[in-house]
Amino acid sequence: MQEDSPVQNENTPDTPHTEQPQRAGRRNRLVVLSAAALVALGLGGVAVATTGGDHPAPAAVSLDAQARAEAASRADRSVRGSSTPVAPSLSPTPSPSAVSASPTPAKKAAAKAKPKPKKTTRPTPAWVDPMPGAAVTSCYGQRWGTLHAGIDLALPSGTPIHAAAAGTVTQAGDASDGYGNSVFIDHGNGYLTHYAHQSRIAVTVGQKVKAGQVIGYEGATGDSTGPHLHFEVHQGMWNQIDPAPFMRARGVDLGC
Ligand SMILES: [Zn+2]
């Protein structure tokens, strides 16, 4: 039944007053203990005093910290405010568009320029080697007491013979004086070329030929010790000249 009485006492205003003396006693005990502790420290009291003197300092620091925090918040606001309208973010946008636009016309120009040189074909030279790759067995000059009036070019029988330059065929057939099957081409500039000892002739008199065109095939007809092309240059009919310097002056080296 005693348990019910305190509940009733709490409802009454007098009950708190009864508890106050107990709390006051605890406070007094704490003050005594704290005083005893200060006395116990004794010698350390000086240090306590110095630390006590420093107490206002931390308060000032705390004020400074608040001021700094406020300044920092202002700084962040100022930075944020300044960073938002910054132009650099806008500048990179137009630059890539300008870069992407410039290479496009450059590639088109390069693509247009490349095919042009490929379409160009080499023009046929005015004068060509009548039998390319042949070995020179005799040059123009005195031989065995007589004039060898041409250059002998040797390759296996049947090798194609090419017109040294464009012109008109003036003779095509068996010629006299041991030339065998021969072709004469008049180049229209006072010069003629003569191709002797052919095994077979591929052109006819009056035919117009181009430089490099096949006019016949190498052989050993006529007075010949073996298959070869006897090549002559005439400055006027039957006025043979040395073919080597004549052809060399026109870009063809026959090797003599
Ligand atoms: Zn010869």
C-alpha cells in the first residue's frame, strides 16, 4: 500500500519540495569534491590558472572560425556565381564545329585532285627502240674492208620488230644486196629507217604506221650468219648514217 502513497504525493505540489533537499545535498557534495580535487592538484594550480587565462582565446578563435565559415560561404557563392556565366564552356562548342567543317572541303578537294593524274596516259615517244632488249652484235662502221651501214641487234628468231617512229612504208619485200626480207619506212622529215633479214613481214607498201607498231619478225633471210635485225637510218634513200647518235639524240640508246 506504500507504493500508492508516492504516486499521490507526486500529484500534490508539496512532493517536489521534499526532493529538493536531497538534490541540494548532492550539489554540495560535488562542490566539496571539486574543491578537494583542486586542492589535491596543488602544485598544478598554476597550470590550471594559465589554462584558465587562455579560455577567452578559444572563444575568439571560435568567432574567427564563424567569420571564416561565413567568408567561405560568401566565397563559394561568389565562385558559383562567377562559374555559372563563364564563357569557356560556350567557346569549345563552336570550335569543334569549325574544325569539322574545315576538313570536309579539304577531303573533297583532295579526292577531286587525285584521279586527275591517274587519268593521264603516257604519250608515245616519237622514237622507240625497234627491238628492245636485244644484244648488239655489230655497230655502224668499217668491217672486213667494207662499210657495215647499220646496227645488228640479236634476239631469237621470230622476235617482233617495231617501227622506230611513225611514218609510211615505202618498201616491203625481198631487197637486193643480201638484205633479205626488208621494210623501209619514210618518216617524212628527210629520214628513212630500214629493217633487214626479217623472217616474216607484217606491213605492206603505202601503209601508215605508228611508233612502236610491229612491222615484222626477226629472222636470217638474205646474207646473214644468224638471226638478227639489221637496222639502218637513211638521210635520204640509200644515204646511210650511223643510227647510234641519231637515235641517241632522240632518246633511244642502241648501245653503240
Ligand atoms: Zn648488219
